[in-house]
Amino acid sequence: MTRRLLLLSAVLVAAAGAAAASHLLVPMDLAQDQHLKAYGHTYHALQAGEKVTWLLNYRGGSFLMLDTPRARLDARLLGVRFEELGEAAVQQLRQVVQQENMDEVLLEKPPRIAVYSPPNMQPWDDAVTLALEFAEIPFDTVYDVEVLRGRLFEYDWLHLHHEDFTGQYGKFWGSFGLEPWYIEQQELNERLAQELGYPTVWQLKHAVALSIRDYVEQGGFLFAMCSAVDTIDIALAFLDTDIVPEQMDGSPVDPNWRAHADFEATFAFENFNLYTNPLRYEFSDLDTSDYATMRGPEADYFTLFDFAAKYDPVPAMLTQNHVAVINGFLGQTTGFHERFLKRAVIQLAKVDGTDEVKYLHGKRGQGTYTFLGGHDPEDYQHRVGDPPTVLDLYPTSPGYRLILNNVLFPAARKKPQKT
């Protein structure tokens, strides 16, 4: 039987089953064995013009949608489990949600997604790209040219991952300065800076950081991981200051760099100190990588905070999961010392018994930012040149779920209504 006939048969079977149910519930607790693809299933429903209710704190943040042949077929193609619910069962579910620490959030339209990524990106560069591709969620790639030309405003959601907005090429000079990939990265960025009219790479990257902040202030949703988290705030705090060692840009670090710090310009962090030694694989004292490394993979984990869904729906959305404690994972920036967080920042997850914040959220102007420390939730110490993580081996990954919570977050625009 051809694929076309198989799909037609599946549609007919789905249509016959739909008569018995009014809604489909996509559970996100331990009953689900394709958590990551369930986000793609929800995204596809929004693409089809359907509305989906996100049931915060109900069975791990389950999704409720109208029972349609398309929704059934897509779930079966993705391997996503669903449960059929009639009207009486839906009303009973909603009574439970109303009485407990739960809430309904209506997702209305699929967010337009952009991933900030260089043209020479390697497979080990970006966990979010892996997550989006695995969940079959479409996205566009942008880089410095698109950012500086105002293209970000075409998108609802922007992701930043393994990027260095300070212009120091990830501070890999001491360890990888002679590697072909490092030389290629440096040449690419120097050529791009020249083409765009910037004397140095750091001036280009600082301008890009400022454009990203403008995007957020005008209503954009920003999600960042790994080195992008601290380097964008470092760039914003020292916009017109040379903080790059001479080995990387041909001119010495401004000896008065401390006096030029402007922490009002940053997203989440303040009062941090820079590490200007070119041989030190670290940007500042913001990062908690040393502490996580001392614990090691067997003892490194972090805990999600529990939020009141009816009163704090935004942090509740961002922390939906089927577990509360998640295995830690390293990155060039692994976590953030609590003492450097601005007062208005919301902590979403933390390493118990420490000041190490793993996951945070905040507002800037009309938009929001969410920062997650670490590089790859399913590879504790993902090294340069390692092969990409195969998510078929981790379809229920709670760490990757945090990424995909952020992808759906912009779809929640209006006061919830019943589907």
C-alpha cells in the first residue's frame, strides 16, 4: 500500500473515532512517552488555525484541543499519546483545574521563531535547534546582518545560544587559537564587521546586543542559553568600552573599564566583575561552572520552583514539567550567582542549598527574556567537536522540555477561553 493510501486510511479511521469524543487530551505526565514531539503536535494545531488550551500544573502541563481528524493523524505520525474526552469528561477536568493550583491558558497562534546562528554553525552549537527540528517546529535562522537591518521585528521569539557578544570568540584563544575552526570563525567575524562598517568585531557584537535589547523592549520574546546569557549583558554593560584583550582585537583592554560599567543597560545582571585575562576560559564572575564541575555529574541537579498557576501564569508556563528535579548540565556559562541578579528577576530554578540560579525570567520594556544556564540538557559536558545529541534517545527529556516551554510561551496572548 502506498504512503498516500496509508495516510488516507489513517484519516478515515481518525474521522470515525472522532465522533465519540469532543476533545483530545495530550498528557504531559509520565503517561506520555514523546514529550518533546508533543510540543510539535501542539504547534501544528496552532498552524492549522485551531486553538489549544495549556493546562498549567495539570498532569505535567497537558494540552487540550478539539478532536479533529488532523489532530489525531498528526499525533499518530509523531508518536504522541492522546486521550479521548467527551464533553462530560472535559467539564469534570475543568472543575478540577478550577479548584486546584492549576489554570487554563489559551494558545492562539503559532509564534514566528528565529534562531540567531552564524553561517558556519556546527552541530554541537545549539540545543534549541536540535529541539525544534526534533519536534518538527519550523524556524528561520538570522545573524548579524538581519539583526542590524531590523529583521527581528518579523518574529515573535528569538533564541540565542552558543554566542559571544563581547567579541572575544568565546575566549577560546588560549585553548583553540590555532584550530582551523577558530581561525575560520575569527576571519568570518572580522570580514562581517568590516562589511557592516565596524572597526572591530567587539563593536559589531555590542551593536547587535543593543539591537536585540531594542527588540525585547518593543515586545519581543528572548530566550538564551550558555554563553549568550552572560555575554549579552556584559556587552550591554560596556557598550562603548574595549574589554577585549589585545591578542583578539589588536588593542589593549581599556584600563578604566570598571568605571564605564552601566548596569541599568543590562537585562538580568548587575555589579559583576570581568575576567580580562585572555588565557582564562571565563568571561566574568557571574558564572557558576566551577561549582557545578566540583559536584560532578552524579551530584549535579537543580530544582524547579512551584508557582501558583492562577496568579503567576507566566513562570508557571515556563516551568511545566513531569519532574521537579532535573539533572544538571555544564556550559561555558552553567548558572548564575544569585547575588548578581537584579531585584525584579524571577528565579525559575536553582541548585538546592546554594546561591546558584539555573533558570530565570524577567521583563524589559514591553517584552520578556528567559535565561537557562548550560549547553545541552542531555550531555553533561558537551565538548567542542562532540557529535550532536540524538534526541530519539531522549524523547522525554525534562531539560529539553524547558526549552520548548519557551517556544510555546508567546502563543499565549489573550485571556483564556474555553475551546
